[in-house]
Amino acid sequence: VRILHTSDWHLGRSFKSVPLLDEQVGFVDQVVDIVDSEGVDLVVVAGDVFDRGFPPSDAVEVWHDALVRIVEAGAQVVAISGNHDQGERIEIPARLTREGVVVRGRREATPVILGFADGPLVVVPIPFLDPFMARELSESEGPATHQSVIEGALTPIREVVRDAPRSLAASHAFVRGGIESESERPLMQVGGAEL
């Protein structure tokens, strides 16, 4: 299985009030070209599809078009929400597309089995799990943490993955010890609205 791993598309982002959508369409063109020229079987989009929870409609249209074009080029797609996405928003276009697209935006890490010429692959798409919003997944006694909600999400699927001949997990997660880039901006949410 040939896999193209991507993340942080940030569709709908602007730079100093200048929309970057034309450049983002060019990026999608490049992804589709790579799928075609390299014989990619699976494209993984590991979060931050959009730049904010309520993206502009033209950014949603680019996302929908990207899903259709990638599948038409011969690859399946697995996408998950990131901390910049509102999970329900990235799932909407998936309902409009055909077979071969798996999008997870909510608090589920349900494994999916994808078929390929060389056999099945169990994929575990793990969307961004905010400890406050997904605290019911935490198995710890104290306050929910990034680690505790991810561990809680993975607990019920360990057996499935353990018994699979091949498996892949894709996540957009907090990683302890990581280095934050200067281009990231802090997110603060109040009542679901990003400030």
C-alpha cells in the first residue's frame, strides 16, 4: 500500500488579510498529481483541514472537490479533524462523496478496514480529542488530559489492531516535548467560537 500522509491544510486561511485559497487549490492539484503519478493507494489527512471551526463556504467547496478528485485519481482517503476544525464541518462533504472516503471529526476512534490489491489494512482514524470536550473518554480519576482521553479512545480497539495483519493509526494529537512553530496561533474557545 502506497500512502501519502498530509496534514494541516488550513483551507480558508488568509495571510495579512489576503486569502490564500488560490494557493490552496494549487496544493490540492499537487496532491492529485502525486496520487496519479506515484500510484498512491491511500491519502491520509491528519487534521486541520480548515483554518477555523467555521470555514468560509469556498474553503468547504475546495475540501469537497479535493475528496472527489483524490478518489477519481485512484486513492482512498482517510481524514480526521484537528484542533482548528469543527468535527462536524469536515464530515459534511464525506456524505456527498462516493465510497473510498472515511472522515472522522467527532470523538470516535472506530477502526475501518480498507481493501487494497495486496490485502486489507485496518485504519484507526483518531480525531483531535480536546480533554475538556472528550473527558468521558478519560480513564483517569483526576482531570482529563490529552494523554488520558487518547488512551481511553484506544482502549476498546486494541484487540482489533492487535489481531490485524496490518494496521495504521492516524491522529492529530498533543505530543509532549514537541516544538511549536512560530506560524501557529493560540486558540481560545468560548461557547464553541474561536477567539
